Amino acid sequence: MSTSFLFPVPTVATVNFLPALAAASAFGTPPFAGTAINNINGVPPIGSRRYLIRAIRWTAVENIGLEFDFFSSNSGAFLARYQFASVNGVQYNAVGPFAYYVDGLALPYFDADTINTVNPPTLHVGVQNIDTVAKTANAGGAINATFWLEPMQGVQG
């Protein structure tokens, strides 16, 4: 299989990242308020089962700044992160949700919970509020994200 395929792994706005998150005291200044790790289905069980996260697109009801944290297991073994500031959000024609997007990434990812099993891998993701705008809980602060993963053909080490 060619590694040029990108597989979308979407979240569900009514299930993932529901808690309210307090604002940071200053942009990018910890400590941050974060969610529990969410286990997102849809990672393809192919190849080496190791991937590069190539792009992130998310929408939000509120204009907030979030950090997406990626873990290799549900127990929290940290792998990588990507931060968005609230100023990165765009609301087309001042109507509808705020949209955020980045591509050109090469964030390594694997699911240690399923790497040597027949179970399909999941994407372990948490979010933290890194900006000075608080996130509302549930539908009032709903976010919907899609992560594009590229399978790695070979892995050294």
C-alpha cells in the first residue's frame, strides 16, 4: 500500500471533548485545563500500524485556542502535540462555527494498546485550553475535529 493515502479520523461533537475548560492566565502559559484522553475510532489497521498525523481540521462553536495532545495509550504515554491560538480561527462571513486547519505536519503516532493485537487501533487524543477564552461544556462549547493519518511503510528501531 502506498503511504500517499491520507485516512480521515473524525471525532463526534456530541461525544468527544465535552467538558468546560477554564481559560489560561495568559496565552500559552501553563498550567492549562484539559480533558480526559478521548479514544477516537477509525484509525485503519494496516501496514506497520504506525502513522504520521499530517493534518488537523476542527470547528468550534466558540473562538477558542486549543492544544491537541496525542498519546500512545489510553493511560497517557505522551507522543506529540499541536497548538492553535484563538486568532487562528476563522468564521466565514461572521456566521457559523469557527474553523481551524493546519497541514504539512509529521507528528508520529501509534497505538501501543493494540499494536500487537488484531484489535483496530484508536487515536488517543486530549485537548487543553491554551488561550484566554474559556470553553463552555457540551453543545455550547462543541468541537468537531478530523485528523488525517498517513500510514508508515517501514519503521526502524
